[in-house]
Amino acid sequence: MDLESWFDFFELSDDAERHAADLRNAGLGARLLRTDYPLQVTPCMVSRQTIARQAEIYATLLNALLRLPETMFDGDIAAFAKAVGFEGAAITDLLAAPDDALLPCRWDLCQKNGQWFAFEANFGGALGGLPSEDMHAVYDALPLPGGPVCDRWKSAGEAIAESFIRRFGPPDTWQMVVLDDADHFAQSPLTANAAAAMMARHLGQEVSAIAHTDLDHVLDGADKPHVAFELFTLRDIAARSDHSYDAYLSHCARGTLHRGISLLCDLYMSKACLALLHEAADGRMIGPAICEVVRAAIPKTQIVRTGTVAALSRLPKDQHVLKSALGYGGTAVFCGWEIAQDTWDDLLVQAADPAGLFGMCVLQRRVDGDRAPSLSMMPDGTWIESDAPQVLGVFQIEGQLCGGVVRQAVIGGGVANAARQASVGLIRRIAS
């Protein structure tokens, strides 16, 4: 079923609004959507051949990224943390404990001429779009002409559950608990509840979602070890002056609680990691084949430093994006083609100060992805067509590519995120 057929289905079907409502409700329940997000009803279709080809490339990239502490810092994780924007005694102390837990990844990338170009690597348990099974189930049930056109692509949630079972044994020998920072949980427990439902589906056990401050109540008198699905980050722990994470750290040290999601996710999610990959390639610290993959798949990314501002300011601003290394969700992202030259020069100077407003920053080469026609339903029920480049968020769990989400700007601008009214949808794998 090609894109034109998808348009015909949603534009001509008498039940189009009902189908879109079913998709929206499934997405809302999984926290893939919010009530103010436009829903992209035409999925991004990717062939099995493309996925197989890209899986090898992204396995190489992920391995190279996760080996950066050894490649560039002789295994000194604290030195690596400082190099990607993390400093402070609290961070250093937390990094002293061994941590070999899972590092779920979502690559944010665009497609151009059949190739994938990754401009961000996101890590952690709270990745947007993880619980997508219910939306896929709605698509599977649609009365499409000619029958189903997508095959079953293992979800990220299923791959995470399989990883936990390999590591901790059969699910009936341990109990999973989803842990969120108490402040985040108080603001909204929905993300934690969606993660708990996802893991319960794939582990076949009841999974609770709790605030980190309630951990002792859950573990006191427990008859089996617990495995945590952490939604909080290294920075959440370090920012606390009330020692409320002491119980979590103590239980992990004693073995009454096993860390499921690595605290190192926060480090690897820094956009400075992509710059370090390019530095490693330029310095021939990695093999020639890996260098080729890095240069081909990741747009040139550089850390903005005082000594490099002059050279970076001479690069054409229309071809570059300035980003805070530790900013997420589209915050502190400046597209050179949207900004006057004087303002751009001032931003570069500010970006060179890691103690400044934006913290450590990177400058990244712009990639104009291929335009992709799509149909979205706005929160008020109106339909809108778009022809902008799409951002694919592709999950990778221990080397496997496991589904993903797609975002697309519907009101223009260089950043496709919720703040700019980007529509959100799913990536579907074509069966043929």
C-alpha cells in the first residue's frame, strides 16, 4: 500500500474520523501523544531491505559511541563525563559504582536519497514513543484494501523485556518496578504508568509504577529480588540535596534491587558524543571502516570551544544548527538559516562558555531530508496535509532496530518537535 493509497483511505473512508480517533486514543494511552499533539495518520513506511541495511550501519555506530570512554579516555568514565558536559562531585561519586545495565537508544534521523543521517542519539527508559504497541494494533485492524501490508516488527518494549530475561532469568523469579523521580511522578504519573503497562505486557507479570521515594515501602518484606525500570536520570539524582535517592543506591549496592536502565544513559545522550565520534574519526582513533560509517551517517558535529569560535563563525550559518549538548525536546536549538548574522555570531560566543546560559554546545551540519507528503489530524479534529522532511525516531536495543516514531512539522520551521506543533506518528515495516 503506497502513500497515495493511505491518503485515499483516510480521505475517502466514511470511518476515517473514527479510525483516527482510535489511533489518537491508543497514542494518548501510551503517552506517545499528548492532547495538544497533531496525529500523523499516514505512517512512515520503511522496507525490510532498508532496515536490514541500516541495522548493520547503526550497530557499528552504537558500538563506537558506547566505546568512547575507552577509545578517547582510557576507560576513565569521569573524564568522559566531563568531556560531554557533566561535572561536579555528585556526578563523579555516582559514576564510581559499576553500571552495566541496559542502554536503550533512539536515533533521531532524517532520510535523504535512501540514506539515513542521524543527528541525535537519545538514551534511557523515558524515551518518547517506546510504548507503541496499541497504535500498531489499531493499524493492523484497519480494513485496508488488499489486506495487511506490514509484517510484525519486534517492538522496543519486547526487545527490552527479552534483554531483562536474558540477564535476570525467568520473569517469575523476580519482580519489575518502574521508578520515576518523585517530582516528575507528582506532576504526572502517566509516563510511568505507560512504561509499567508496556513491561507488564511483555513480561507477563503485574508491574507497579512508583515514585523513587516510595521504594522502601515496596521492597520491605519482598520475597524476591526486584528489577528497576528507571525513568529518572543521573542528573535527577545529582540534583537532589535531600538524599532521597539513598534508598535506591543502597538497595542496588546490596542486590535487593537490580538496576535495569543504566544511569550512563544521561552521558551518552549528550550531543557532544556525536562530536567526539567525529574527533575520534579525524584523529584516527578508530578503524578506517568505522571512520567511514561515522562520516557517512552522522552530519559533521563539533563542540563549540573558545578557541574554535572564530573558525566556526566563518562557516555558512545557513548550513548549520547550534544546539545545547544537554538540551532535549528541541530546547536551545538555533537554526542558522532562521537567524540574522549578528545574532548568530553572538550565539556562537555564548555557546563557547560551558558555564553560560546554554552550557556546552555543539555546531552541526544541516541535513535537508527528503520531503514526505503526509496527512495529519489536528487536536481540534481538522485535517492538514504536509510536505516537509520527516524526523524518524528509530529504537535500537542491544544492536537490534526495533520500530520507531515519526515527527513532521506542520507549520514550518527547522525543528520538528511538539513546541512547534509537529505531528507524531509511527514507522511501519513493509512486508514485501
